[in-house]
Amino acid sequence: MLIPKQASKAWCGAFLVGSLALASCNQTFNTQINLIPEPSEMSISAGVFKIDSAGLFGNAGSKHVHFAVNPELSELPAEGYRLRIDGDGVQLDARTEAGLFYGKQTLLQLLTPEGLPYVDITDAPRFAYRGLHLDVSRHFFPKEEVMKIMNAMAYYKLNTLHLHLTDAAGWRIQIDKYPKLTSEAAYRTESDWRKWWDSSTDRKYLTEGTPGAYGGYYTKEDIRDILAYAKEKHINVIPEIEFPGHSEEVFIAYPELCCAGKPYTSSDFCIGNPKSFQFMEDVLTEVMELFPSEYIHVGGDEASKAAWKKCPKCQALMKREHLKDVNELQSYMIHHADSFLTSKGRKMIGWDEIMEGGLSPQATVMSWRGESAGFQTARMGQDVVMTPGNYLYFDFYQADPRKQPFAIGGYTPIRKVYSYNPLPADSLTAEEAKHILGVQANTWTEYITTPEHLEYMMFPRALAVAEIGWTPQDKRDWQDFKSRVNTQIPVLQKMGLNPFPLSYELDFSMDVDTANKQITVYLDAEKYPAEIRYTTDGSVPTSSSPLYQDGIIVKDSADIRAAIFEQGKLMGEPSEKRVDYHLGIGKSIHFNNRLYPGYMAGGEQALLDGYRGGLTYLDGRWQGYTDNLDCVIDLGETTELHSVSSRYMQLTGPWVYQPLYVELLISEDGKNFTSQGQIPTTISPDDAMLNFQTYTFNGDWKARYIQLKAKNQKGFIFVDEVVIW
Ligand code: ACM
């Protein structure tokens, strides 16, 4: 909880009311309330009501325990509740069953072996939609795993599970009218995505029952079991059936539904073929018979659209309907899905590509390629769920990629997830803001093969999403959240989950002060509490190294190494950061080559601002080029120089490669440059693991101008920072 740290300690009675209370307070008593999500209003008083779980949940209606749903409680929002615990006992009131359920989750989280702390809580969610998405196509997870995840979702007041049921990797739901979807398109030759998809030009699906086939699907009975379980947990399950892209598996079973009429030829439905529309309606009809969810997700993302450009049927439809391009063709199909679902009393939701070619009138958008599509949709007066990749993709790494199980890329540690605010002040008018329904994190499972790994990627990051979705923004604070989330690791383990235990790595942030020519380095840990010790000379810290308190000031250069210590022992591996307040900071820089506009992170000055890029090229420090880097730095006057270095990243998943070589040229007049040689990369372009190389030229020069060239070999070059001494 946020402010009343003191108060939260006070409720065991020990800290505020003196020795008498101390005598009655068990020394091992948990003295901090660690609710997640943090309630919207909570006050805590000294005292504990003695009760156990059986007394609490077995005796509702007794003298001391009152649980009540009262529809007349109009001051409470639908999912809200009021909970008072004092010397008289427990009083929990809500307007709806959902509210009562959430009040009970709060009670479960408050309950300790000693009883319940005295609290007065009035609580309701910030957003109605608080979701997790789960891709069961790339890897199939049995219904028991889905239920296990729902246990944790409910405990932290998440209320929506989005099941990605179909994709190229396998169709995962029984459809009676199209039995071949599961008999021919739910199994494949390989579980390993890198073997089956990334590096194979000959990937194959297998018929159900083939020995060694990998895959699976939910029968209708399985789906009913999942839905019955979800209902008990007040979780709405939204099914996603992909149209018109990401559908290779469908054409294994029903090749006539793609443009070429043959399997293994396209990812997209043939929109010019009326049978595609019949299929869509038939499948959605069976899906609606099973799922009570008002929202039905129809995908819409990443269609290739290539086949449509040449397909006579698609071209004829475009002509007939005056569709000017393939975006409008896709939109034609999605509009049809929208009308169909709306006519059945449901609502269509899709990924933000459904805006391309014209958004259909009742559609709700999931904004995944950043936030702007979401804000744009809200401004158009239509509903949105925010799920931007840079914050809320749980297939991204959550700690140093070099030390984690292989993932798709990216970098969304829990601190970053927690920092997300779906509705920053002033982003939308009050009326528009009503269209931001809430928030969802997505777990795509290309590289996640087991339930244990799935849980490791989802938890505890999902708890950050729970708090984003529930807690008022002004009550959210990372430092406070991290102290609570650390206490939840054993709780999640007790639920049978395999959470990431939070990292011993340290996060470095910097404050470059050009007035005083110094850099202050701040360290932060996910672990709490954390005794952080550091050195500035690159040596491994020991238990007698300086204790980190509130910033390390660097006037020139430092090789900071820092680590967390527990009982005098260094935990994990030390984290490192080189910091230089160097000669180039603030000097002017001219780029001879055009920059790739999407990655001018940090602005023109980013290479000379003292802030060094971290583990992800999306941290606002790295600059990306699809061309060669060619820049000239003007130091303002002839200067004695001894070293010029620049650092580059490689991450082949998103096409980021080391330069073939880096060349340094220097000049006194800005016209005549002399080369000081080239330094080649030592890293193979086939090295798929995140890596960094610093290219350092040493010498004794007098120069005013420094030119750096880095030769692009393919994809992107990412560079930061140029350090000049
Ligand atoms: C998505 O990540 N393709 C929605």
C-alpha cells in the first residue's frame, strides 16, 4: 500500500501504542499489508480480529461475519465492495456478486494465521476490463493449466481471459461443422518453434492420432469446463478466431478457402470466395453457442494481403464493391463479421489492424502496436482495450536476455510493465476516456513450450497488470508495489505456479547534469528489501563495498559494478554500467545519412548526451539506422583527443545487426578528414543472442571534427553512445 507505511506497521499494535501492545503482538507477525491490487481507499487501525479461514468463510451470517449483496447500494460501482474489520468482526457489502467476490479476495489476501487486521476499505476498479491473453495455438496448454491461471487471476481481481484459439500453429477448438480443423490442423511434426517454423521451409501438419504428432485441442466439453470454472471466478473468457490472416492451418483442412485453393500457399482467407464468409459465420455460430462472452475476437492482425492482389475472385469483389485497395478488402470481411456478431447480440473486438481500410461501426479495438491506435479509436467514439507491446507483451524478456530462457525479443521487466498508464492525464477528453475499457497483457507462446515456462513468463508480471487495471493512478507507486509483489512470490508458488522469482539484476538510470558536468547514477532492484553494494573501478563488489543509498555521482568516468547482498553473500551476478561525462557531451552532431525516422530515440543529440542505451533498443537511448551511420561531431575548437568509442547492439530477431566495421576519421577544418582506420565486428550475424560490441580507437590526435562511419551489413544498426576522451 502506498502512503501509510507507518500505519500499516501500526496495525499489529506494536509500533504506535507501546509496550503493552507489543507484548500482545507476535514477533513473527507480518506487519505489512500487501494487498495487490492496492485498494482505492483504505484506512488501517491498530488491532487484529482473531479468526481463521474456516471461521471466516464457513460462518458468514454469524454474529461476527457479515457478507451481503445489496443491489440498493447505489454508491458502489458494479464490481466495488466495502469492507470493515474491527473489534466487532467482519462486514463485507457489495452491490453485485462480483463485488462480493472481490471483497472476499481482499479478505483472503488479508488473512494471516493471527487473524485479520482492522481495516476500512472502500474499493472499486479503475477499469472494467482487466485482462490476460493466452496463445494456446503456438503451443497447446491443457484446460487444467488454463484453470490454474484463472485461480491467480481471480485472486488479483483480473476479470478477462482472452484465449487465442486459432493460428497457423494449430486450430484448438472443436467445430462440428468443420471436423477437419481439429483432425487435420491441430497437430504438427515438431513442438520446437525454431525447428518447425523459424528455420523450416517444409513445415508439416499431421493428422490427429499420428504417432509422435505434437498438438491438441479443446473439445466442446473442455470449453464448457473452462467456462464453468471461469464463471465461478467471475472471469469472462473471450474466444479469438483469427480472420482473415494467421490462418495457414485452416487451409490444410479446407484448402478451397484460400486464394490458390491449395494448402501451404497462403496465410489469408480468400475474401473473394463466398465460402470464406460461410465458414466464418458457421464457426462463429458454434463459438457463440459455447461462449457467453459479449465480446468475440476476430483477430484481424498481420494479414499478408499478398494473394488478394492477384486473385481473380478477390479482384472481382473489389471491383464490384468499389474497394480501392486490399486494406479495404480486409475491412470488408471484418465489417461483415461485425454485422454478423452484432445481429446476434454480441460485440466484435479485433487487433488494431481492423482500423485499416475503415473501422466498422460497432467494433472494439485492441491497441497492440503502441497506444496511438487506441487513442484514435477513443476519439472516434469507439471502445478500446489497451495492450501495447512495449509494455504488455509477456513473451518479451523480463530480465537480461543473455541470462533468460530464449524469448521472442523485447524487454518488459515488471518495472516497465508497472509503469504503464492506459490513460495518462490530458490524453483524452473525459467523454473520450470512457472508451478506454481497460488493459490486457498478451502471452504469445511461440517459444513457451511448457506450463512451467508459461507461468514463469506470466507471473508475477500479471500482478502489475492487475494493479494497472484496478488501482487509481494516483495511488500507484513502483517502489511501494515492489515491496508488495515480493511477498507474492511464495503465494504464487503455493498456488502451484512457477513464477519468475524477480531479478537480482539492478536497473541503472542516470541524470546528466550539464551545468555541473556530472552524472548521477541511480540503482533500483526488483528485489525488496535489497542491500545494494557497489564499486566504481570495475571490481566485484564485496560485503564491505559502499552501500548504495541515493545516487552515485560521476564527474569523469566510472565502471560501476553493483550487486545485492543477503546475509553478507553476493546474490546473482553483479550488474555493470560504464558511465562517462566525456568531451563530446552536448557537442553538435551532423548526420550525413538520413536516419530511420522510427528510431531517432533521444533526438539528434542522443549519441552525445551521456545517457547510455541499456538492454533494449526501445529504451529511448539507442538510435537505429537502416543505412550506414555517417556522422560528424564538431567539438567547437581544436582539442587533444585520446580515444573515441561507440557501442552497437545485435539482436537478430528484430533484424538488428552489428556493423561490418566502424571507421574513425578526424579533421581540423571540417573539410579534409583523415582515416584512423577501421575496426571490424567480431560477432557473427548468425549469433542470435543479444550482444554488444564497443569499437574503440586509441591515439594522440589534435582535432576539432570527428567523423564516425559504421557500415551496415543488413537490417538495422543500433548505436549509443559515442564516447570521446
Ligand atoms: C499481435 O501481436 N499480432 C496482435
